[in-house]
Amino acid sequence: MAIAVAATRQVLADAYKNLSGTAQVWVSLHTADPGTTGASEATGGGYVRVQGTWTSGSGGALSMSELTFTAPAGTYTHAGLWSASSAGTFFDKCALTPSITIGSAGTIKVTPSFALS
């Protein structure tokens, strides 16, 4: 069901933004679908989760500034949202479309966004 009223979409998007109790979340990269637990998170090569801050838009939208990850060679298929820089609570996932492949250790840039319709 689509939500017809833009203001209602934004209220729900803002609730999503505050899942961690703040607009800040930690974003992860995954080499396969992380399911509901955050499985298949990248490891090695200087990889760490990157902190980002959601900014409210309108009509059910959230955005975040571009994030830069240091990652080992591999194919990355998903990003995840967490409450902490390590361990923590896994909130959600999103498929990277298309997936990102790097042949040697390097950087990956992603710009997270969220939208309700």
C-alpha cells in the first residue's frame, strides 16, 4: 500500500531515521545478503564501519552525505545499518545495485538514501 499523504510519509521516514535514538548510524558493507542479522560483513584490508547522519527531506525521504570505505578486494552486494561501530544492533540492509567489485584493496564510496512511497 502506498502512503498518499506526503506529511505522513515524512513522519514515518523520520521514525526510521531515529531507530538508534539519534540520526547517526554506522553503515557497513557486505559480500552477500546479510539477512536479518548482518551476516557476511566485510573484513580485513582496513575495513571498518563508517558513521553517517540521516538528514530529513520531504515526502518520506532521508539522505546522507557520501561515505568512503576502505575495503579489501572483493564484490560487495549490500550495505547495512547498525547502532555501533562494532557489534551493536543490526537495523536494516539495502542491496547495492549494481554490486561493487574492486580487484585490489581500495576505497568504495556510497551515498545512502531512504524513501517511502
